Amino acid sequence: SCVPGKTTIEAIERGVGMFFYNGVKVLLDNLVKKNNVSLVVVTGGNGINVSRLCEISKYVPDLTLHGVMLMAIKKPRSF
């Protein structure tokens, strides 16, 4: 439930937060339903919170570093 802010600044901050939360939730739900997605991988600074919006998501905080590691293992000759 959303508790209204006591000041204009609090009200705006909470409204923006709810807008973001609901917008991301709708996007994830549509992605999953329309594309028969079985897993949503989430990363980034706010990824842990975003991953909570989708039941089939997995939060991978260091996804970029996994990619770098795979590149190092394969030792590509050029990019």
C-alpha cells in the first residue's frame, strides 16, 4: 500500500516511485506473456529491486564480469 507524503516533495517522490514500479511491472508482465519467456535476467544498480517485480527473474549483479570472464577463457584473437 502507498502512504501519501506529508509534504509536496514526499508526495512527488512517492508518486514517481509508484510510477516507476508499476511501469516496470507492466513491461515485465507483457514481455513474459507475449513472448513465452521462461527467465528474465536482471542486472544493474537497481536490479535487485527490479527482479522482485517478476516471479521468473534472476538477479545477476556481476553479469558484465561474467561476460569478460567468458571472453578471457575463449581468448578471442579480435573483437
